[in-house]
Amino acid sequence: MPSWMLDAALALSFSFAVLILMTALFIEKPLDLSSFPMILLIATMIRLSLNLASTRLILAGGHDGTDAAGHVIEAFGGFVMQGNFVIGIIVFSILTIVNFVVVTKGAGRIAEVAARFSLDAMPGKQMAIDADLSAGLIDEQEAKSRRAELEQESTFFGSMDGAAKFVRGDAIAGLLIVFINAIAGIIIGVAQKDMGFGEAADTYMHLTIGDGLVSQIPALTVSIAAGMLVSKAGVRGSADKALFTQLSKHPQALGLSSVLMAVMAFMPGIPPAPFLVMGGITGYAAWRTRANKEKAVQLQIAQAEEEEQKKPVAEEPISAALAMDTIRVELGYGLLPLVNNEGEHGRLTDQIKGLRRQLAEDMGFILPSVRLQDNLQLPASSYIVRIKEIEAGKGDIRPEMLLCMNPTGDTIDLPGEQTREPTFGLPAMWISPEYREEANFKGYTVVDPATVVTTHITEIIKDNMQDLLSYAETQKLLDEMPPTHQKLVGDVVPTKITVTGLQRILQNLVAERVSIRDLPGILEGVAEATGYTSNITNITEHVRGRLARQLCNQHSNHDNVLPLVTLSGEWEQAFAESLVGQGEDKQLAMAPTQLQQFIQSVRGTYEELAMKGEAPVLLTSPGIRPYVRSIIERFRPQTIIMSQNEIHPRARIRTLAQIS
């Protein structure tokens, strides 16, 4: 090969190496250059071929001068050696060590590990593709594309592991060729061309070092490209974008680097100019990066807000119309200060929270959340209490006034607005807050508007508690029992009774305002009763007998005496004879005239006792208690009906009258 052709070929080798490096720098992912192992082999063979051609020219014409192997090799040798071949040998050795020990070895190790991990992860990735295909997340075409990419990735890293050996062998071959050229050239120059040893060493070392540089520089460039390619396996995007993007994510790091550079500039013996310049550059970069980051965040927020505004208003699903508030209090706009304002007139929400806690303590029942809602269709000072969307009570209050009631029932001697208390319908009066002390002095009962509403809600809830005790609430009561009672729950539910059956028993109890807080005792009573009956009414009556102490204590007066009104023997017999049906399925079939007579007798007796300030319990025999209750609850729902089994042996009783 003539020297001019060798110059052109070496220029081609340099261009090819730079092209490989630039391509590796700008590709998005390693598989975009999947032919790199083949390219690496071609580049290696080109360099080795050029080494053979340059070796022939050096050994054949080296005695004619340093331009024997072309001007490219002469220029590189002269630039590096600077007239001293020892310097050239040292520079070439360092360059070869960097290529052989650092770049080539590191790239080969990365390729080896990547190939091993890629092969190990292949079964899992294939299973993931199959799972996505089975789940319908991708179609068959996408699955084929992913499988092909996975196979190509595995083949690529395996090939890169082997291709790294080409680079390593190329570096070793370059060292051997330089050694051979140097020794053989000196021998030829001294022994055959009659050159002096110094002249031969200078000439042939010049050519040899130049030849080694034009071979090792492209080899180092290709080695760097290989290292970038295999080390880029986990990075998306081109290397330059990935590099600057990831470094610019942390302006604090640039700022700290700037400070350190400035500190080093003032250390003794260190020239300050370079470090101050670098400190200024990194400081400016930190400031610009931080500003760009804040701008990007603001732009992202603005874009998100714009997209949110562009989104069409989602239609409420039809299923939302099925949602139902268990308890809802609708307020006119004039009553909103009871909810929104702080202070004396803003305690409605706090009182409702206290109501829920009080009901839990008194009745053993956790009340569902009470929803407060404004209703512009209501009069300004009115409210409505709804149970499961059905109106259960309503009232009209004055949010800026106080409700005054006279316990004796006489006329209230204060200026104000005559009204009726919404809970019980008692005569009352709305008075100005300035008359509070005078009303208290006269013995009147004074309550604020929030308390009026809360009291009304309390009575409505107690009257409808059986409707509020749902299946979910029953299950929640069982789940929240202490761990010491979970064995009892497991033995009774659902072995002896279902959750639905237990729900009906608890509903029967709370319907008569019997506390179910002693749930373990109730479960024990259910376990006993289910041994001889499956009738819910009979089980409920047995449970009430187990709660005798609680019932007697609940209905005793301030003297700890249980006042009673009994049924005469005639009425006991009349009710017993009016029960029709077989076994446990019995019903009351009493003549209407007889029922009317019974109602009049009960009403007259209780009105007489009420005039005396008494509220006694009606006592019946166990067999007829549920049926007597079913009649009396229709005209006197507040009257307590108890059977003889529910009177505790140690209870103090006093009979006030008899229904005859």
C-alpha cells in the first residue's frame, strides 16, 4: 500500500471511530445500535490491516526518513515525541494502559454482568409478557414485539460480552506490533542499512510511536463507545440529555461544588484563578438550574390547572342516586349560625358528637353519623330531621333567642313569643337572652336553640332506633367486642343464631328503649333460649328476663322503688284466651269492643297516676306481655311493659293501681 493511500485509510479509521463514539452518545437505548458487536469486529480488523500495512512501510523504508509510512504517522510521532523518543514511549505506554486496563477491562466486565443478568431475568420477563397478554393489557402484536425485543436484548448483551474480547485483543496486538516494529526496525537500520544506533533508534521509534498512536487512539475511541453503550443499559434517552438532566436535578450539589471551589482558591500554594473561574461557572449553573426548576414547576402547575379546567364535568353516576343518609338534619339558612359560628350559638355539631357518645353509653348502640345540610326551600328558622330520607320530625326555632318553659305548666310571666317546644309539644316561649337570669330566678327551664334541636334529634333517634340498627351495625358490634368475649361470639353466631336473627332481637330490645350495652349477657340469653325455641319473640322475652336487674334499675324512681300497675285476673285471662294459633306462631284475636274497653281502662288509670306525678310500669304475665305491648304502644308508646319474669328478686316494688 503506498503511503498516500495509507494516509487516507488512517483518516478513514479515525472518522469511523469518531462516528461510532458519536452514535453511541446520541442513541436512546442500547438496542438502537444492536449491530455494535459486528461494527466493533470490522473496526478492529481495519486497524489490524492498517497495522500490517504500516509495519511493512516502516520496516521497508524507514531508513529513508520519518515520512516512509506517510505523513499521518510522521505527524503523530513528531507531535508526541517533541524530538525525544523516550517521551513518545512514555505517552504511548500511558495511552495503552488507559485503554487496556481501565476502559477495555471495565467495559468487558459491565458487558459480562449485563449478559448474565439479562439471561437470568429472561424467564420472569417472558412470564410478565404472558400475564399482560392474558389480562388483556396488550394485544398479540404487542406481545410478539416485546418477545422479539427481549430476545434481541439477550443476544445483544451476550454478543457484547464476546465483542469486549476483540477490544482487549486489539490492545494487546497493538503493544506487540509496536514492540516488533521498534526492535526489528533498529536491527534492520543498523545491520542492513548501515545506520548508526542512535539514528536508527530515533527514526524507527518515531515511526513506531506514530504508528502506535494512529492505531491506539481510534481503538481507545471505540473502547469508550463500547463502555458508554453497555453502561447505558438502565438509562433512557441520549447520553448527553441523560447526563445534563440528571445532574441538573440537584442545584444544591452545584451550589456546594461552587462553594468548595471558592474555598480551595484561597488555600495556600494553590493558584486562585482556575478555581475561582470554575467556582463562578458552577455557581451560575446552580442559580440557573434552580431558576429553571422553579419555572418548570410553575409551568407544570399551570398546565395541570389548565387541563383540569378543560376536563368535562363528570356526570354523577346513576348509582349515586341510590345512596341514602341514615340520619340527616336539614336546616333553613337562618339556622346556619348554629353550625358555622363559634361561641354560644355554634355548638350544634359539638352537641351532636356528645349525643352519639351518650347514646353509646346509655343504649350500647353506636349512632351512625348525622349529616347536617342546608335547605334553601325551608323557611329561614325551620329544620327537618329525616331518618333514611323520610321525615321523622320538624321544628321552628329562633337562633338568636332562648326557649323558656315552665315546669308547672302555668303561663310564663316574661315578654317573648309564645310557642310550643318541638320535641314534646309543651307550651313554651322564646325570650331574649337578656331575660335568662330572671327566668332562672323564677324557676323556669331555659335552653339555647342548639340544645332544642339536639333534644329533638335525641328523641327521634330513640323512637326510631330499631330502624337504625342495621345488619352492618350489628356485625360491627360483634366485631368490636373485647377479645375475651370473642369465643362466646363464635359459639353463638352463626351456630345457634344468624346475624340477621340477632339483629331482630336487638331491634326488639331497643324498640322498647332497653340498653344493649350488655351484649355478652344478651348473647348468653340467646344461647340459652335457642336450646328450646327458634321464635325470635320468645328468644327476646328470655333475654329480657336475663336483663331483669338492668330493667328494674332503669325504671325505678328516685327512691329506688319500681312503681307498678298490674293487670287484673280477668284481663290476664282475656288476653290468654284471645291467643290463637298452633305452637309458637300465635296471634292476638280479641274482639274490638273488648280492646276498646281495655284501652280506655289503661288510659284512664295512667292519666290519674300522671296527675300524681307517677310513671309506673305495667306488669303482665310473661305469656301475654308482647301482645299487651303491641296494643299499648299505639296510644301510649312511652308506657313501659314488663313481665313478672323481668322483676329482679331484690327489686323494691310498689303497686299503685290495677287495670280492671
